[in-house]
Amino acid sequence: MKEREERANKAPFIKICGIRTPEAVRKAAELGVDYIGLVFAPSRRRIDPAEAAVLIGELNKAPKTSSTDRERPKVAGVFVNPSLDELKRTLTAARLDVVQLHGQESPDFCREVREQFGVEVFKSISIGGEDAEEGHAVRAERTCEAYRGTVDVLLIDTHDPLYGGGSGRTFNWEIIPLYQQAAKACGIKLFVAGGLTEGNAGELVQNYAPDGIDVSSGVETDGHKDIQKMTLFVERAVLS
């Protein structure tokens, strides 16, 4: 954990989401990313708990990335409006470090997940959609205050009418500082997702310095994780 915090002072936490193959798991570990995401919500990247267990087993076998004996990436499971029973079944089959919620989950639900399962909780907030007309500063303050003490990370992502996130499109990055200020005041880390690629990751990190960044389709070719794109994304995010 100490090394993660020291690294966070120099570069953002990096999460590669929607991983489905052992090859991508091994590469993510080799690159030293902080989190990998496994999708259990409706998506073309969806896997079942048994498949997740195999990928986690592969991750646990991955060699350390350097002489510093750096710990392996943490595993985040992505859900949309799950029940506690669904989470219990999934975590029984596949031990997750993080539950990432992309639906309309309340602060009370997030708190219960964190306390009952002993995991980190990431809550996704869609930018745009029905409340696009609401003042972003007001919404940022209201949202962060509502989730104070119930989540570890707020993840701001581009609104998608079907899944809530995972659209592969960017939003207006000029609102990021509003969420950064509100999240910091509430003791919550802020991650940014939505349309990130190896081509714009460096710009985002250099200009806005979020606590973390989350990529999925931006490191894919024809719907599959592309090892070269994963490598370039991490290099440009870390070296920016």
C-alpha cells in the first residue's frame, strides 16, 4: 500500500477495465497497473464468476514487476444495480478487491457493500443525460457530500443511456476541477473515465491530474484488448 501511495504522488492510479483473457491479465500485471476491471453487468465484455475466478488465479500467478516486490493489481468487479445476494454469490466464487457500481446505487447501499464484504467501493457518476442542465458545481458538491464516508472512489464517466457508462466517448473535461475540489473536501478519490486512449491520456493527466484514470474500449482493437495499446496507454499516462 505504501508503494501505491508513493506512486500516486507522481502518476495517477491506472485501471484497465473489461479484461477477459489471461493474456490481458498478464500484460496488465507486467505493466504495473493498479486495478483491473472484470465486468459482471450487461455488456459485450461481460464474464461470469467462474471465468473471473480463472482470471484472478492467473493474476495471482503473475510474477512481480520489479525488485521492489510490487503487489499485483487489485481486481474490481463492475456491476449495475446488483442485489446484495448477487454480490455475495459473485464474491464467493471470485474474490474481488473492489466493487464498482454503475447504476443508481444509494449511499446507504454503498456503505452496506463496503461493510458487509470488506471491499473498496467505487461509485460511477454519469456526466450528461437528464441532469445535464443542472449546474455542474452544485451537482459535484451534492454528489460528493452524499457519498462521503460510503465510497472510496467516485468515477466520473460519460453518460450512456443503456448502461450508464462505458460509452467510449469523452465528456467536457473542464468540469473535472469542480468534482476534484468537491471530492477532496469529502475525502474521496476522483477517477476519470470515458473515451480515454493512448492518444489523450497524457493530456488528461498533465492538464487535470486526476487521482486515477480508467480505460476500456480505448485499449481495444475489434473489441479485444490490444497489448500494444495497453502498453502505450500506461506509458503515456505515467510519463506525462
